[in-house]
Amino acid sequence: MADLRSNFLGIHSPNPFWLASAPPTDKEVNVTRAFEAGWGGVVWKTLGEDPPVVNVSGPRYATLMSQDRRVIGLNNIELITDRPLATNLEEIGRVKRNWPDRAMIVSLMVPCVEESWKRILPMVEDTGADGIELNFGCPHGMSERGMGAAVGQVPEYIQMVTAWCKHYSRLPVIVKLTPNITDVRHPARAARAGGADAVSLINTINSLMGVDLERMVMNPSTDGWGSHGGYCGPAVKPIAQNMVAEIARDAQTAGLPISGIGGVTTWKDAAEYIALGCGTVQVCTAAMVYGFKIVQDLCDGLSNFMDAQGYATIDDFRGRAVPTVKDWKQLNLNHIEKAVINQDACIQCGRCHVVCEDTSHQAITFTKGEAGLRRFEINEAECVGCNLCVSICPVPECITMRALQPGEVDARTGRVVTGEYANWTAHPNNPQRLVAVEA
């Protein structure tokens, strides 16, 4: 059986699945229920200074649904904890004493003032918590008060506050990064420069969820008014994984431990994050949609995958996919693929033909045979291997891609496939532009 135990910054948990700092981790009863269900750790909902913030009592959430009513994305306008600091600290300490084998991380957000951090850090340390997470990501509400993403978008502030926390606390410091920035590598570098032990990402994406066209007001709205909020859920996973990979392969942040966040709904999502270098994964939306017991499916699925692949621990495949992430200019322009249609699996819906005809390269032919049966075939002389037909086909594995082997002739260009990487040189009329030449 695969060993799912996690050792992240010396913080041990029975599995790598942590609940992210969010409504599900706001109080003792929730966290206790989560641990009973099997979660390996939690990041307690963000604490701030007293007096606590006041949340809206109207709608706080809105969802983006697929046609079959599955939640694709979730938007929230909820702020950090609205309970007294002392109450949170008391509950954190009690939960940690009752569940010593689970990871207890405390998320923090206070004004960008050294004295504020100096005051709150010892209080958190006294609870017995395993580490702190600096919330530099909230895009709404708190950022308007000079915290959250307002700090996370300024590398100098990230480095400064991180250094304060390393100075005033003995606990491991995880810096939670905002995605609402042009290049996530810069805040990650600043976190490392400030002494951060790890980074977690991504926090939520700034968003509006829509408009009620009957009332002509934002959705959701409170008393007729709305505000931008934080977007999360399955739809953000590609964005999050790109940012995780950028940090994992950046020369200045390579080796910096990462806790991956963003759209983790299945064991496969989690395995992808681990393959991109994450030591733990944090989950929020999936728990809010399906409940805490989803962690049992996550653990079973990840364990089965690891057994099938021969991985004894998560460290055996952590980061294995990172070397395959390259800049576009490093891709092999001599590698050629063609689509292949499995006629036995084809249901003759014609979607591949329509999209290729209308929006791609007119590489799928269509004929009618006996009894009106339709047949779709690939014209390799026109196929550029774009993968669009594979992406939209409703039958799994009906359309696949075949790589041409060295020595084969590309029917589209007439070139012999060499299997070697192309060379790059400066364009003769524009030195800033790179062009490929034969290998």
C-alpha cells in the first residue's frame, strides 16, 4: 500500500490533503468534523486583530454552473474571520491538543505594521500550532484596507513582512500568494528573500460573477449593491498549475516548498499538483460542494494511483513533471503528430468534422455509405496535429494522436521527420525575433 504520509517543513500529517483557509476552517466544530472525516491538516481561517471584521449578512457566494448543474467556479465576498481573536486562539489550541497527528496551520492578516505582527505571532505560537500562513492574497474587502492582495502585489512588502515573521516567530512561515499579478515569480522570489519556508498558491482570482438582467444588478448583491469577489473552484486549476510550475522551475525559487491550491476536486488533480512540485495540496471549493467526506475518495484514489505506478511515497513522484515544462521557443518543431479516428468507437456525431471545417484546417473528410452511415477520416495532407478534434470528441479515446517516427514523411509538408530538435537563430530582419532552422 502506498504511504500517503506528508512531511512538509517538518510538519507531519497522515496525508497531503489540507483544508485551505476559508469558511470550512472557521471554527472548532468544523475542523473537528474535518479531522474525523480524515483530512490530514487544516489552515485555520485567517485571523486578524480585534475588533473583528463585520461580514455582510446577505448573499456571500455565487456559482458558475455547467449545463449538468455541476459547480465549475465559486465566487465569494466573505472576509476573514468575524469572531474574536481570543475565541479563535482558544479553539485552535484545543483542536491541536485533541488531534496532535494533524497539521494545524494558522492563516494571518494584520496591517502592514511591524508592531501588529510582533503582537499576534506569540499568541499563535502559544496555541501549539505547527506553522503560520501569511494571507497576501485576498482580492476583496481586506485589500481595500491595505492588506491581502494589496500586500501580495508588492514584492517589497512581501519580503518585509515575511522577514518580520521569521524574526518574531519560531514557526515555519508559508507565504500565500495572490494570482492577481502579472508574473507570480516576483512575489515568490520576494518571499524567499524574506526567509519564507514555503509558499502556497493560488489564492482566489478577482472576479464578478454576472448580472441579474431582470433587476439590472450584480449577482450576488446585498441590498441592491454588489462587489468584486474571489473566484475559485475547478475552473481556476489551469491558472493555478501554471503559476505553481513557474515557481517550481524558476532558478531563483527552485526547491522552495510549495503547497498547491486551486480547483483540487479529484485525486488526479492532487496528483498533478504533486507532480508539479507540491508537497501538500489544499482544498476548499470541493469540500464546500461535496462535504468533508470527499477526502476519503481523494486518499483512496491517490493511493490506488501510486500503487499502480509503483510509487511508495508522494516524494517518489513529487516534481517529476517539472522538467517537461518549457518556454515555447524550446519546443521541438520537428515533432509531428496526426489525428487518428477509431472507426469502431465513432458514433458518427460529426462534431470533429464541423469544428475542423469551420475553425481549423479542413483535415477531416466526410462521406456517406450504405444505409446512410457516415464516415469521418483524417486527411493527413491537411492535418497539423492541433488536437482540436480530440478535445471536442464526446467519446473518450475515439480520436487519438499518432506521432510520426523518424524517417516518415509528413504528408502536409513533404519533409522527412528527423526526431531532432530544431535550432534557433535571430531573424535576419529582426534580431529580437527567433526563427527555427533545420536541425
